[in-house]
Amino acid sequence: MQAEEILTKVRTGDELPEGWLVFPLLRNKVMLSMGGWLFGIFMGIFLFVLIVPIVIPSNYQRGFGAALFTTLLLGIFLFIGLGSLWSLITDIWRLKHADRYTMVLTPDDFVKQEGDKIIHVPCVNIRHVTARGTPPPDRTPPTGSAVEQVSGVGENAASFLLGRRMVGALGSRSGGNSRRKGRRTPTTLACVDTRTDREVIIANDNSFGDTFYIAALLKEYAASAQQIFTK
């Protein structure tokens, strides 16, 4: 089935065929993310405005080293503020057009729409599903030391500043502390499309739901489709 046919069937609101799963955009998750961007805007612009009159022009009269450091510092603050502003605008747009942001998983296909962009991967071509981030809490009694992993709203600004991959790398180099790793690992969900052997980014946040749960379903549906295909 074509991606447009699947999305049209979901939009009509009719009863879906057995095995179809729909993951709409979660407004509460997006609004929580927007809180992080507001914090980034405030901190970036506030620190930029606060420091500019202190370091200009004095720091630029103390030699190349001081001038370079000052420029980099101001650039970082401005980047955090303006970057967070852009991300906030993007999330506002997503909320306003939430009906154009959805994921659909059928026994045969995975389809995701993000505005005008549509990702379509047949389940038989899905390989190497990978979810990163903070997994859901383990409800079973701990056998050893239990560590709670919590993500703060500041992760949004840090991820934008250093990049989601860099934030994850910093967490992995923190000396084996699982709690710190859990906090610093960005949320991502990806798979490999065997038609092109390229990685497909399915999600880079939790705005469509728990990425580990979606990953488990993707693996299950992909395995079933591939088993049928090989028979």
C-alpha cells in the first residue's frame, strides 16, 4: 500500500484494519519541549546582553587571545538564544499543524508524516532498529543498586548547542556512571532501510511516544513481515 493511501485511511477516522497502530503527535510532550526552549532563549539572550557591555571593548584591546575567547563566548550565548528561538517556533508550528504529524505502523509498512515530508519503509525492509535515550522505569524489584534516570528541561538547550550526538558522547565518557549516562543520552529512534542501506531517523524526541516501546513494535512487525516474505 502506498504511503498516501495509509495516511488518508488514518485521517478519515474510520475503523482501521487489524494490526494498524497510529502514533499521533503528543501535545503535552511538545509543550514540555517548548518549556526547555524558552529556558534556552532566556539564558542565551540574557547572558549575551549581560556580558556584552562588560567585555566590549575592553577584551578586544587585550590581544588576539582575549578577543578570540570573547567572540566565541558571545557566539555561544547568541547561538543558544537564537537557536532555541528557532526550535520554539518549529514546535509552535508542529502544534498548530498537529494533524500533519503522525506515525502509522501496519503489518506491512511503516509511515511517518512530518509536515510535507513523508517517510515510508516497508516492514520487510526494516533492519537494525535502534533506540537511544532514557528507557522506561523498570517496575521489577532491583537485584542490586537501583538508579533512577531523569531528564531535565535543560537537555533541550544542551542538545541544540552541542548536537544530540555530542551530548550522547559526553554522557558515554563520564566514567561509567549509568545515571549520568541516562541523563545525557539524547532520545533517538532509527532503523536501516535495506533498499538503500541507509539509516532512517524515525524520531529524535518523545513527541510521538516512548521510543523504546515504538522500537519494540517495529522489531516485532519487521520480524513477522520478513518471516512471511522468506516462506
